[in-house]
Amino acid sequence: MNNYPSSLFQNQQYNNNNFFLIAGPCVVENETMVMEISEKVASICKRLEIPYIFKASYRKANRTSASSFTGIGDHEALQLINTAGKKLNIPTTTDIHTAAEAAIAAEYVDVLQVPAFLCRQTDLLLAAAATNKIVNVKKGQFVSGPAMKFAVDKIKQAGNENVWLTERGNSFGYQDLIVDYRNITWMKEIGVPVVMDCTHSLQQPNQTSGITGGNPQLIETIAKAAIATGADGLFIETHPEPAKAKSDGANMLRLDLLEPLLEKLVVLRKAVM
């Protein structure tokens, strides 16, 4: 059986030996997009018996350029995420950036995500812990897998045992990331579920255009390697037309490519179990 809480997926029929999937758009753009993506991914996951969490950021605080899209409004975006979860009977997640945001977002979602560049922010981790929601902490691009035990310790010492860790690559030079798959094994040894972020790990940050680049053609490679090395879950941002997405389009998976990829990954999962 996989290393994740079955209670989170109690409303879904799924294979206990499958990985779980966190997937959705980078940011809430509008209601139509939220429902289209969540309904499509939920349908695919139901057929393949994959536990599914819908993900969308309600606001993007970590943009390179001041002209980048940041959101449609906090309450409106959070409400759309919540509505999708209730309509489809699936759990939801979004990221938070400050301690004050934790309690607010917790009213709408089941899992709070701490961005990689904030994984050492003690006040943020403690505020997330205080909500008693699952806290998914992304490993910083500047942190080793074993060092993430300290983030886990902060949350658990605050009285919240529901912690996940997500691998999303490490900085490689000024404008690239590289994935060290040893981190999946090392973080699993900490005793928490480990997720592989298959899209953000392919980012090419700090471009002179002010817009982060990416290598989406390698999403399948990253995902296959993650399953082979024992990841409990996968994180994949997806959009019907990534080229038109308002955030992170350069490293998102086109929505129509998700189903055939997941089909391959389910087969691979069975082979390595």
C-alpha cells in the first residue's frame, strides 16, 4: 500500500498501489478553465484508479517581472478551487506565501502547499501546521533532501503530523535546474510521503525576458524516473493551451497529453512495486 492517508481520498475509488496525482493549472485564470481541467483530470484518474488532488494557485506571489499575471482576486479564486473540489468530490490544494494566508486558505482547501523558496520560513511552516491541514512542503532549489527533515520537524513539533515533501530539482548554474533522484529516497527515509514535481523541476528560471522558461518535452522522463525511484505522488501542472496560460506555460503539460502519460505511469508503477 502506498504511503499516503487513505482518509484524504475516501470519496474516490482507487488502487491502493497507485501513486497519487496532484494536478491542475498553475493559477486560477477563470471559472471555465478551472472546471474544464478539474473535470477532465478527475475523469482520467477515476478510470485509471489514481487518487487525485486538484491544484491551482489562487495568487502568484513569486513572479520575476512586475508585469506578470498574479491572479483574479484571492476570495474569488479560492472559492473556485473549493467549488471544483465539492462538485467533483475530490480534495484540493493551493500554495500560501505568508503566515497570515495559512488560516484563510485552509478554509477552502484540504492541503496547504509551501513554495520551495519558502521552505525554511519558520513562521509560515508553523502557521500552516496550526491549521491541522496536510502541509506539503516543496524542497528548496538550494536545499538537500536530508536537510528537509528540519522543515518536517518544525511542523510536527507544532502538533501536526500531516506532512508531505515535494522534490522539484536543485539550482544548476544561474538559469537551470537538475533533479537528483537520491532526494526521493532520502526524503522518504524521513518518514513522510514524497511527491515529485514533474513540471517545475523543468523550469529555466532567471531568463532575461523576465519570464521563466522550461523543457516540457522532458515531463515524461521526469515522471517515469520518479515512479521508478519510489515517489508516492506526482505533481503535474496542466493546461489546455500552455502557450496561452497566464503563468508557467513554458513548463506545463498540454491537457490532452496527460491521459496517455498516466497510462504509461500506471503500468510502470505495477512493474516496480
